[in-house]
Amino acid sequence: MKEKRTSKTSRTDWERVTNMTDKEIDYSDIPPLRGDFFKEAHIRWPEKKQQVTLRIDPDVIEFFKKQGKGYQSMINAVLRKYVEAHNH
């Protein structure tokens, strides 16, 4: 497993994780799959996003850009949460 480099310091002991065997992984919080799970499963592809031009205050866009790569997806996620909270 390649270690991801970010500006934030990871508190994960990646050496320990890399050296773990399958038997050492705790799966107790994951329920076992039923035999017919995949018979009932459906593939859901994400909807294609629409490109728009949007005017955003400079301090707001700067805040999101400082969060790093993927800031546009983060803006989309924030807007989605807003829609979900107000979609009665």
C-alpha cells in the first residue's frame, strides 16, 4: 500500500496496518452477506455532473481551495447537504 502524502500529519500507524494479516483484521462491526446478496444488488452509476459558471465570494472559494485537491467536489457535497436538509 502506497502511503498518501498530504499536508496534514497522519496519526495512523501505516507500518502496522501494512503488516497486518487478514486474521488480525476486526470485521465484527460488518454483518455477514447473505448468499443472495448479489442477486438483489443493482449497479448505480453516479449522475453526470453539469458544468456551470457560478459567482462565489473570493473568501468562500479561497476557503475551499485551502482544503486541497477535490475542493469542487467538496463544494458540491456541501450544496447537496443543503438541498437534502431543505427538500421536504
